[in-house]
Amino acid sequence: MTNVATNLVNVGIAGLGRSGWGIHARALAQLPDYFKVVAVADPDPARQQEAQAQFGCRAYAGYAELVADAEIELMIVATPSHLHLDDTIAALRAGKHVLVEKPMGKTLAEVDEMIAAARETGRVLTVNQNYRYAADFRKIQEIIGSGVLGRIIEVRFAIHQFRRRWDWQTLKKYGGGILNNHGAHVVDWAMLLIDDPEPEIFCHMETTPLCTGDADSHVKILLKPQGGPLIDIELTHACAYPQDHCLVMGTQGGLSSDRKLIRWKYFDPAAAPPLVLDERPTPDRSYNDEPLPWQEESYEVVHDFSLEAQQLHRDLYATLRQGAPLAITPESVRRQIVILERCRELSPV
């Protein structure tokens, strides 16, 4: 139900875990001029009480009670991954707009069913791809877009950890695994850097003894688009010596980022000596070598995940109240899900 008196968007939050509470509730608490949390649902009574104390809202133990709450206009579906399909469609059919957590769905068929339900009901459906707002990625996009690195040949993303896990996200039946958990962010980044919706794909995945469940915990992906850079992605719990998070290689320079510091160096080809083929033997049997007019820059990244989450919600508010285009369309996220599903087909675990 629209909050006509104040123009606030009335929100219900389903699931008060790491995302529902740590991302969404925390961000909404900082946006009292935009949103009002009117109801939540979580099976844990302590979490229910925490939300009631924070927002003065109604609290339910089950999702069915929450989705039946007529005051909710926007439903945030932050339930476990395997519940996203049913919970999202139930909210859409109850007349609510939906912001669903990543991964949007376990399969492409689920995602298509959700998109179809949104079109049928005329409700807004979006996805919490909050890493699109990450300060380091936005700066990297800016540097690449400036052209100073020349034509981009390859972009490498790595999420390297040495980490043991024994929770529900290690189980395939719950939509777990590092591909869904981290790949939903990094593959999403990759698809924003290339124009080809169906690149060639290489994938290797395996389950390691570092995680108790049957889901993947080590993933290697190569995406080769028709046009644009080769994308190299590594996601692993088995790297004791983590490498830089992002490496960009271009024809006029390159970039390296560890998410805290971005460094890039480049040169202007017009300021360099002409590059002329010479078939004669090199002096002293040496390799070609020359000093280039390098320019180097750096940028210290200030991460404020709360502000990034707030911006995502502000953009959604602008869509719901001001008619702005939807910042994160389900169709854009579908491109990512195509890649994740193909990876599971190419290298099943």
C-alpha cells in the first residue's frame, strides 16, 4: 500500500540475516525520508525483537504472514537462495514491488519465471547487485572508459581466500557454492565490461575438502566475447597467497587494484618514438628495449558499504516515486545468470 501521506515507501523485509539485516535494514535505517520498514519476517524470535526495537514494526515468524501484510509496498526478499523464486513470485502476485537478494535464482528458468511474473503483475522487480555501486569498481570503470589505457585486451578478477566453511552456503540444495556467492558479483561486473551477451566460456569448478558441503569452492572462468577484452575470473577458498583483486591490460598501459589502492600507468603513443619494423639482428643479440614516457597515477579507495547500499535504495526510490529508469533491471542480471548456468553445465560438481 502506498504511503500517500508522506510519500514514503513502506517496506517489508523477509529474512534478517547477513543481507536482510546487515545490508538492507542498516541502509533503510539511514533513509527515513524515503522508506519506512513496517514489517519483517524471520524464524528467530531474537531477530524479530531486534527489528521491532529498531523500527517499531510488526514481526512475523513466517513468510506467508509477511506477504499477506497489506501495508507493504516493497518486499525485500533476503531469504536463503533456494527460496528466492517462490518468495519473489508470491510477493509480486500479492501486488508488491520486489528487491530480491543475489543470486537472483538458482537457474535461468527460475529467473525467467520471475521476470514473467513481474511483467504480468506490472510490479517492479530488481536485484541486490550492490557491488555495482562499489567504489573501486566504479573507479575502474571510469579509468577504462577514459581511454588512457588504450584498447583493453584482458581484465582479470580474483577473489582469493584460504578459508574453511561449514554453513548452509556449502550445500547445492540451498543454492550454495562460491560461484553463486561471489560469482554473482564478479560475473556481473564482467558482463558490464563486455557487449557480447553470449561470450565463449571456459569453466573449471571443483569441491575442495576446505568446505563441508557438496557445492563448488574453487572456480576458474574465462569469457571470450566477440568484441572487447578477454575476462579471466578466479574464485577460490584455496589460495594461501592472494593476488590482486583486479588486473587490467591495455595497449597503452595497465591497472592493478587490491580494492584498497588502485594504481594505473599509461603512455601517449604520440609522445613515444615511432614503432618501426626492423628485421636486422639486434645489437649484441639483445631484445628490443626502450624507455617509454610513462605516466602513473593512484587512487586510494574509500569503501563505505553502507553508503553504497543506501545509493542502491535511493535509486530504487527514484524509480518507485519519481519515474526514473530502473537502475538494476532483471534483464541485465539475467545475462549474468546465463553465464553461471553455463558454467555449471560445463563443469558440474
